[in-house]
Amino acid sequence: MLSIAAEAPSPKDELQVMSYNLRFASTNRPNAWPDRRPLMRELVQSASPDIIGTQEGLFGQLNDMAVDLPDYTWIGVGRDDGREKGEFMAVFYRKSRLQPLSTNYFWLSDTPEVPGSTTWGNKNRRMVTTLKFHDRAANKDFYLLDTHFDHEVQIAREKSAELVRKRVEGLGTNLPILLIGDFNAAVKPGTFDHTILDDCRTEGLTPPKTHWARKIETPPYLAYPVRPGITFTYLGTRVNREARMVMKNGRPAANMFAAGEIMAGNVLGKGYAAGIGMTIGSVFGRVAGQEAAKNARN
């Protein structure tokens, strides 16, 4: 995130900003857009952001979202031709609060003013949408940049970051500047080796992963809002068949699930054979994860 310091807003003036990689509109399950479209609508309505910086959206897909989200409108162009072809770095904004003052697009290449240009070894074209907004609630102006760095070529990501920084500096402004997007850069290059503490790590994540970090690149991509907790116990925890922790009153906890060696005492008691506990952990770990995900969705 690049930003220029500005006066802290009051709570009523706080701007809610979301960055979201939509994944392009495919008809192939499990990532088919018709299946994901209502989920996207529900997510935005629940989060209620003032701005959504999107990545990978296609023209028809973005129009679908505009229909589903009448409080918002959007600005953007296709990265392949600067019009409607290819993926967009489209920015949705709440019409009642924000007024766009200026728009600019540039491509992440040695010829940034040429639509669809790519010169750094990346197969996919990459670009930036730059907008200047007036915030009616705060009566202030600000800039927003939305982008999507390459997922394969490290030098392309580095050169993209250099170009974006130059463009930000070139604005020559004291107004607040927000840079959002999909930077494809949390996992740093390294040699994966599960037998040692290798050099595959992350940057920009809290907490960071210092070893064995690998990109998640194989769909389907699923996530559930589960809050993890770690408690160390030994042969002293009761659970039911759904891996829910059984409390002192005999009732299962609403949001606590047990997995791993924590299960051993409940199932086997004393003297279990070596390796059995690990088997129990792998089986009930899956049960606990599934039940926790169900609980999160409900």
C-alpha cells in the first residue's frame, strides 16, 4: 500500500474500501459465474464498501454486478484493447457518496500509454486504473489506483511496482492516495523443501510464514470465516461425533471444534498404540474442519 499522510477522518467520514479478484466469468464448475454471481452480491451487500477495486472481471460480468448492486456504478476498460476486450481493473463506487473527478489508465510495460502493451516477459497484459474522487461525506478529494500484477514473472512484478511508484510520485499531490489490487507477491521465490527449513516465505502477511510457503494455484478456491484457537491438553477433553467440544454441563460448544491428538484420550483412553493418535487426528481433523465451516456459513 502506498499512501500520503492525511488528516484522520471522523468515524462518520471513514471510507470503506474493498479489493476483490472476481475471477473471470467462466461457465465451468466449480467456478462458474452463474453460481458465484449471487454469492458476490451477498458479499458486497454484507460488507457494504464505498469502493470496490476489482480484478479479472469481464465486461458482461461487470454489467451483471452493476444490475445486482444498484447503489454502485463502475469505471474501467478492458486490458487487451483499452475498450471492452479482456479483463478489467474496474472500480465500483457508491454513487450517493463519491463523485469521480478524473480517470486515467496505463499499462504495466515500457510503453504504458499503449493499450494492451506488454514488454517484461509476462504473457498476460497488466494495467492500472487511476481515479480521482470527491468524497461528499468528508468533503475531500483523494486518488485511488487499482491494479493486478503478473502471477508468473517476478521481474514483471518488480518493474510494475517501480512504474506504479513513479506514477504515484508523478501525481505531485498532497491528497490521500490509495493503491489497491492483486499483487501476486505474498509468496516470495524460493526452493521448496519440506525436509528442511527452506527459503520459501511470505511478505506482507500478518503473521508471516517463514518456511514452506507455497502459492494456492489449483482451483477450487474456498474460504470460510473460521477463527482458529490452539489449546494444549492431554487426555482431558470430551468431544461428540461432530468433533464439537463437550462442555462441563454436557452440552456441545457452539463454536469450538477439536482435532488432532486432542481426540486421543476421548476415543482410546490409556495405552494407545503409537501412530493411532495420528490416524485419529487426520480423521477428526477433517471432521472438525467440515463442521467448523458449516457453523461459519450458518
